[in-house]
Amino acid sequence: MRYFITISGNIGAGKTTLSKILSKRLGWALAAEPVDENPYLEDFYKDMKRWAFHSQIFYLSKMAKHHFDLAQRNESAIQDRSFYENAEIFAMNLYKQKLFSDKEWGTYEHLYTSLLDIMTPPDLIVYLQASPQRLWERIQKRNREVEKYMTLEYILTLNTMYEAWAKSFTRCPVLVYNIDNTDLKNTTSEQDDLISKVKQILLINNNNSHSCDWNKTNNAS
């Protein structure tokens, strides 16, 4: 049986690292986040209100194509970041900042909901939950050029939206896994713990389909 799971979380949560770990440990294909250069990105940073809509439509189309292709594979796969996050967190945040006009947001929302109607959801979303302070520490440590202009306030805003999103998302099960006091990259026992939870929800090696808690939260210390 094939499975399709997605790793979600705020900037700095370790989505790519965990995706690679699970891909290697489970022997599943890794579907990395599309990295095609956004042709509107430079214009967006020069004039955000003018180019926010164009930039987000580009991301929406790329992530939708990525999701569709992945859902049609005949092999189990792990996706780094979901299609849903782009719209329901990042684009929504731009709208709340009034970088989308109401008319632009109406068009974007209509397109997004139309895609949802034909979208096959993943079997599971693993949401990497973290405190804003922990995320900020990780962002500062990795020192990526594209993240140099981010602020703690921006991460705080996104984190609030992520928490609400993870609680309200109903298209597939969501496993909330707190990473504040973990080191998944270097600790095999923590990897084992998470993999066990993933398998339980996917009903792998579990004969009782009623025993899993769809929103079980890890509070590892």
C-alpha cells in the first residue's frame, strides 16, 4: 500500500531535515519543495503591494502541480511543505497586511477553493510545532541569505496562524509534534518515537483502526 504524508511547519522548524530523515528511514520517496525561482520575487520586494498577488499566484500554481503529481505516484512519498500552507498561512498573511486588495484576494481564494475541490489530500500531515523563540534561534543559526530580513515579529505572526491552522485543518489527520526540546537530526530514539506515531496513524503494523489519536501531541523533553 502506498502512503503520502506531508511535513508542515513554520520557517525554521526543520521540515526539510525531517523529510530527509523519514525518507531514508522508511524507504519512501522524497518530494522536496519546488525551488523554481519566482519571476516576481525581485519585483515583490521592491513593491510588495503591486506584486504580492502575482507572486502568490505563481507559488500557488507551482505547489498545486507538485501536489497533483505527488498524489498520482505509485510509491509512498514524503512531501516537504504542503500546498495548503501557501494559501492558508502565507498568502492569507499578506492579505491581512493589506498587500492584497479585496478584489485580488477574492480571485485568489476562488482559485484556491476550486483547486481544493479536485485535490486528493495526503494521508497525514506532520506539523512540527515550535515556540517562536526556538524557531528564531534556528533561523539565526543557519544564517540563510533569503532569511536575513525576517524579523521575530514576522515569525510570531506566522506561528499564531500555524497553530490555528493545525487545530482547524480537517482534510486529513494532523500529527502535532513539538520540537522545542528535541534533536531529531541527531537522536535516533526521537526519530523512532516520531516514526512510531506516524505508523500508528497510518495503521501500519496496527490492527486496531480505532486505537489512534488523530491529533496526538508529542511533549518530548
